[in-house]
Amino acid sequence: MRENIISFLPVEKMRIVKKVTLVAKFKEQEFSIGYFLYKRNFSGNYKMLEVAEEEKDFSYSFEYPQERLFPVDEIDNLILQSVRTKYPKADIRSYLITSTLDQENLVRMKDRPFENGEFVFHPSFASVDINKFVGKEFIQLVTDIKVYSVYKKEEIKDLTFVGYFDVRNQQILDKIREVQFL
């Protein structure tokens, strides 16, 4: 038996980690072939949902934090929808990183074989008059990701996910830049 010391992190170092699981179908069976992780900072708009005191029963305490309490914004939706173009059954799970124990669990999630992939965030010009954009320049963000294997590494080799954002929503790029893929 051993004892571990658990320390809570300073509030400014607490984060949310999202795990996106890639679910593939082979011979009528669906199973996870891998996942990738990304980290988000808390902010005034990106925070855990409040729960009314009368709803905080035994199951609330036992199951905290429930997935429904984690924040989900346009960035999380963009990432998940991009993955679902290749893996329609892809799923997302959120984790609080508030203590040294949570940090250790994150290290264990990353301690797996992986393949390098990339995520491309590309402006979408659908439903806009492209004549207004002649001569203008737009940014496409490309970031490297690690896709961790839970099956065969060949199944996750050279994956690229493309997320399209409305070209009129250029401020989304600043939010995307804050995402840290792990």
C-alpha cells in the first residue's frame, strides 16, 4: 500500500480536458479505435453550469461532475462536428483538471501509442457573396494533434480533420488559438 498526496491547483491553472473518442464500424460492430485530447481554459463564458441547491442530492455528489454540467461552446461543437464527418459515432467526454491527481490521470491517458495527425480550421464561404472577398486574405489554422491508439495504430494513421467556420466569424480564430491539443 502507498500513500499519495493530492494537492489542489491554483484556480488560474485549473482546466477542462475534452477527450474525443473515434468510433469506427467493422463488420457491423462499432468500437473505439482511438482518441485525441484537448485542453480548454475556464473563462467568464466557459465555465461549469450552476446547479440549484434543491437538485444537489446524493447522486449529484456521487456522480459529480456530470457531463451535462461541462461547458460546450462553438469551438467544442466545431471540433466534434469536424470529427463526425469521418467518424459519425464519435463521442466527447470532459474531465476537470483541478488537482495533482487529475494531472496524473491525464498523464496516464497520454501514456499510449499514438499517431500524428492534424486539425485544419478553414473558413467556409458557403452562403456568402464571394465577390465581396475578391482581393482579401483569410486565415486557415492548422495544428498538429496526437491520436492515441486503443486498437491498431494503422487505423489512426495520418488522420486529418477539417473544421469549417463561417468566414464572417473571424473572431472564432482567437478562441481556436487558445485550444491546446495534447
